[in-house]
Amino acid sequence: MRHYCNPLFLCILLTFSLLSIGVRANNHLEQALRQAIANVKATVGIAVITSEGDTVKVNNEGRYPLMSVMKLHQALHVAHYLSQRGLNMDYEIKVEKTDLRPNTYSPLRNRHPEGVTLSVGELLAYTLQQSDNNACDVLFKLTGGPRATDAYLRRHWQATHFAIAATEDDMHRDLSLCQANHSTPLEAARLIHRLFTEDTRADANLQFVRQTLFDCQTGLQRIPAGITDKSVKIARKTGTSDQDPSGRWIGINDVAYVQLPNGQAYSLAVFIKDSSEDFEENERIIARISALVFHFLTPSAS
């Protein structure tokens, strides 16, 4: 007598087998990441989102200061602000001399100390690629400030585990306000992942934000340093704090969407807070985490 297997049963069995393999692989990656940061003199939060939508989290609980990663959040609101008004990235803004505050990181001020008229696209290039603090606050002034950005992300991106409440000038006037802009690593990874995976091709302003992130020039010793394949494309945003009165780094961060040559991709967020390591070691920690994730998700590159 012949026995026939129900095709539906085989399909269900295969699905569960594949899910089991995926869970085991994710558990191995999580264990490797935990081991990599076991002796670090800092709190390190990590989130990974794979092409399949699987997530791996390490120390995701609690609030991590976003620092300049919040300029990614701001850019999404800027794109929406323009689109709602029928404007594009060529819309020009007059930057006054009084907008160019001293004692803050600002290539914009260094190049145009007396003020200048620039397009929104040029200002976003300053914020996303060079992390310019004055350009960031000029854009906040255009779009209604940090709380307007916060409200937009909650309403349109369904983000919840984050807050945007302070400008760059606020944080420089009061170091404690660095904690006002915060996120979990997973929320930040989800934000950049959705930006690149959801079909918003009709929105030219969001397309501009995506392309601009691929040319980030800060923190090259962080996530990019852990990826050996130079054909990989990385869109990212960094965040870097000052040291607090005790000498600890408030936040050293990198958030990226990594496109592989085979068409697959993953998102990675690494947030380091309250770090007693030196600056270079904080960057090396992020690079080591990046290398682990890259080799786990692209075993052929090992």
C-alpha cells in the first residue's frame, strides 16, 4: 500500500524547519554580540534587522541618547514638510549670521561666517553627511522645532520608543539635555529600515534623503570599518557626544542600512552610552560589532 503525505503538511513542516533554523542563527548572533561587549566599560545597545525582517537585540531596553542620529529623524520630517507644501529640495532659506553659533561643530559656519542663502537640500547635506549642528537648528526653525519632528514621526512612522525634544543649541547650553533626544536601538534601526524598504519612490524628497545618507562622511571607523567588501553600499547616520563631567562619553552611535551586492540588505544600530573607554576604542567597538553582523549575515564573505 502506498502512503501519500499531505502537501499542506509538508509545507507546514518545511516552514517550521526554516523558522527553527532562523531562530538558531539569530540566537548564535546574539550570543556572539553579547560576548563581544562583555568586558566593555560602557552600556552598548545593538539592534539588527535582516532582509527577512528578523530582529536581533542586545541591551535594547532603556533610553540611549541619540546625539546627531536625531538628524535622520529630522530629515524625514523636513522631507514631509516640503512635500506637504508642494516644495522640493531646491527651496531656499536665508541663513543669518546670528544662526551660525560659535563653539559648536559647524562646517557651514566655517565656510560662510557672515551667513548665506542655501537650498534645503544643501542644508540636509550638511546635517546628514557632515553632522553640522547649526544647519540642523536652521532646519528646526523652518519646520517648527524638535517637538514638531517628534509628533510627525509618531503620527506617520508609528515610532514610539524614542523622543525628539531638544535642538543642538539646547544641548550645548545644557549638557543634561542630551538625554532629551533618545531612542532604543531597535527603534532607530526600524526607522532607517523602513526608509529604505517601504515603497515611497514617488516622494522625491524622501529619495533625496536616502541618497544623501549613502554619502555620510562622519564616523568612517565605525560600521564601515567592519565591512570588508567594498562593493557593499552603506547609508548611515552617526552621533557623537562630548564627555560628561566625570569624563565618560555620553553617546557614541552609528545607525546604518547595509545593501549587499546580492540584493539583500540589513539594518544595524549600535548605541554606546556612559562609556569610560577612550574615543578610538568606542569606534573600534562599533566596528567589531559591524564585522560580526556582516560575517554572520554574509557567511560567504568569511
